[in-house]
Amino acid sequence: MGTRRTRRRAGRRAAVWGGAAALALPLVAVAGGGTAEAASCNRSTGPYQRQVEQFLGRPVDGRQSAADCTAVRAFQTKHAISPAQGYAGPLTWQVMSTMLAQRAAGSAPNRAGECPVDRGRIACVDLTRQLSWIQDGAALRYGPVPVRTGKDGTETRTGLKKISHRSIDHWSTLYNVSMPFAQFFDGGIAFHSTAKSMWNPPGSGGCVNMRPADAEAYWNLLGKGEDVYVYGRKPGT
């Protein structure tokens, strides 16, 4: 009799444990390093729902749908915006707003005349629009191209600079990362290539990150002693 009661109690404990494990499943790790819960799509309507829907070419009704969430989440995943849950929040809209400003620049990024172009060849860096380009006087030589500059706390410093050192296959001992086509213009701050998305927040440690092809083009067009002008303010800093 005692043995049967022991078995029944063991069975009840197993059932309770199995139920607890099932409830815990949404929190277990999944492929990619997140959790099942984090991988789910946020079905809430975000504060920038209409703007995000319009940017992505979705029907603009200001209400989150499963298709909206999937589209927003794909955008967030592509640019490593975290959490990538499909929610139309401030950070996602900030990234999209920057993209829109970059598109609006077209082939005349210095239309407002904020970068001084009376010094011969100069590399301009607009922190506000996260754009860079090279000019020869009034003539646009290369760009504009998207860049990824310093985050809050390690902002890319503004002002007129000069390229002081170049290292085509540089290795950062500070961050323990590769910095191909590095051209230093403000102490340890440099133009250099990165594999990250140019729209990946929050930003760099101060350097001006570039896509590989753009960083290589800058390497070929610029040299030691060339002017670099940094101005504006990066959104979120």
C-alpha cells in the first residue's frame, strides 16, 4: 500500500514538473541567441505606426497587423535594431527618418553650404544626416554615402580636421577589432570599413564607419594632410 502511494505521489510530482516546464518554454533560448518570447512579434500599435507603415510601403491605417509586424521586424533585423519585435517605436522611426534625410540629399549634399568647400579637396561628414562625401571645391567628387558615427558618450567630435595617419589593414588594440582602410583625422578617430549596417544603432566608439567599397574609395581619393570637416549632431546624442 505504501509503495502504491509513493508511486502516485511521484507521478503527481512528475506531472507538476512537466506542467511547470511547459509554462517555462516561452523563455528558453532559441537559435540566434534570443528567447522564444523575444522572438515573438509584438502586435501592439506603436507611436510611429503610420510613419513606419508609409516608409515600408504598407497600407497606412495606423493599426498594427500581423503583416505590418513582420515587415517592421524584418527591417529591424536587417539593421540590428534591438529588440527586433516589429514594434513601431522611437528608435525604429529615428533610423527611418535618417534614411529619408539621406535620400533627400540626392546629389547635392552641401546644398546648405555648411561644409567649407573653398579649401580644395575636403571630406565632409554631416552627423545630423549621417552622411559623408568628398568635394573638390564646388565639385562633388564622391558620394554622398551613409556613415555610422559615434554613439552618445563617444560622439565623433566636430570641427575642421586633417588626416594625420593611414593604415590600410589596421587592428584596433582598444576595441580588438579590424579597421580596414583606416584614415585617422582626430586622434584615434578615423574613417574605416565595417561589416555592420550603417543604420545600426546606437553607433560607433567615435570613428566614422563606412561600407567596405566606400572606405576603399576614400582611401584612394584622400591622403595624409587632406581636410576633413565634421559638423551637425547625430540623432540620439
